[in-house]
Amino acid sequence: MTAAVGTSRTSASAATAAVRPARSRRRLRRRADVLRFVLALIVCAVFAFPFYWMVVVAFSPKDELFSTVFQLWPSRLTLDSFTGVFQKFDVLTWFGNSVVITVFVTVLGVIVNLLAGYAFAKLRFLGKNALFFAALATLVLPVQVTMVAQFRLVADLGLYGTYWAVILPSAATATGVFLARQFILGIPDELLEAAKLDGAGSLRIFRSVVLPLCRPLIAVLVVLIAMATWNDFAWPLIALKQDILYTLPIGLLYLQGQTTPDFTQIMALSLISVVPMIVLFLATQRYFVQGIARSGIR
């Protein structure tokens, strides 16, 4: 009887000793989770504060902008900066130009990059790898290096001073081709072989098999191309010679170059320029992360 009691006590002690490390590991895990959550909040606050301050300045009265009292929120909200910038400058024309150019560049860019990525990933032709690595090599070239040749090409084609001078040179990018190729490489070849056995050609396979599987990739390309085009400043400034064709980034620089710039109006125009891209990203974020993950280097 005494031996049995002693054995049970020993078993209970062993079980207790085994439970303690498990509890300590759970506590350490919870503390690590809390620490990561706090660090994530700090990082988010650091990155979100410039946008928050832009919103605050855009809706603040102009007389409070240079006040000696620092305020994280204006004493009253006003739309004077928005009404002022719309009255003094042709913001709607700038916005419309940005929308037209961005939509055309995005649509053409997605189509061209998908087709090029499909060709590099699944088709066989002479010099495929050399051509692909030559395209990737252009990533190390600064944009300014190619601007002169690009300008001469656009001028020789008679496109200088038109929307097409901005749209066509941006229809394909080495980054987009690379992402498309890496993503399409992950599509099983068996699906394409089955379509070939049914008599489908390369374009039919692309349209019926590859394209439906590329939704995450399309979301990535749409966001990247649209953001790059929407925020592009240098090339539209060179290629568009008429003020009526200017885009929002050029208009924003024009507003900053005034003799006495109104910083509340500058922030208002900046907010107008930023919001469409935020809406676009939020609308496509479901597929964006998945597309980036599946388009990485294999």
C-alpha cells in the first residue's frame, strides 16, 4: 500500500514537472506575440503618420498652419484648401489626364507582360534565355539613360506631345515580364499538354488555361503598373508639351513652384493624388500578396 502511494506521488511529481516547462513555453510564446504586436503597431504608426499629417494639413485652416502651438488635430475642419485649389488650377483636367494615361498603360502593360511571361515560361524558341536575361539586365539601367533614345524614337514616330508618347513606352517593363514568367512557370505543364491534345494552339491555351489561373498575378501587375504610371513625373513632363495634357504629379510640382505656395492646397492636391492608389490597393489586396508570393525567385 505504501509503495503504491509512493509510486502515485512520484508519477504526480513527474507530471507536474512536465507541465511546468509547457506552461513556461506558452507564457514565452504569448509574450513574444505581444512584443511582435507592439512592434508592428509602432512600425505602422511610423509609416502612417505622414499620411495622417497630410490629411490634417489638408483640412486645417490656413492661419493655423504656422501657429506656434503644435496640434495633432485642427481646431476646426475646413474644405477651403480643396475649393481653393480647384478654383485656381485645372485639377479636374490633370486628374482626368492621369486616369486616361494610367488606364491605358495598365491595360496594355498587363496584356504585354502576360504574353511575354507566357512565351518565356512555356514556349520554346531560339535565344529565349539570352533574350530574357537581356531584358532583366535593363533593370540596372537608370531611367535617365534611356530617356534620350526614347525621346528620339517618340519624336520620329510623330507621337511627341500626345498621350501615346507616355502610354506606348510604358506598355511593358522588365519587372512585369519577370513576375509573369516566374508565376506562369508554376502552372503545371500537364494542363498545357492536355489542351494541346485537344487541338488548342498557343494563344488558345493562353486564353483558356493560363489566363484564368493568373488572377493573383494580374492583381500584382495592375497595382505595380498603375502606381508607377500614376506617380510618374519625369517622362510625362518631357513627352507632354501642352499644359492641358499635364498629369497630377506635374500639376503638383507646378503648385509647389508658385511664388507664395499654399501648403494646405499642396497637401489637398497630394491627398487627391494618393487616395485613388489606396483604393486600388485595398480592392486588389486579396490577390496581391498571393501573387507576389507565387512570383518570387524559384
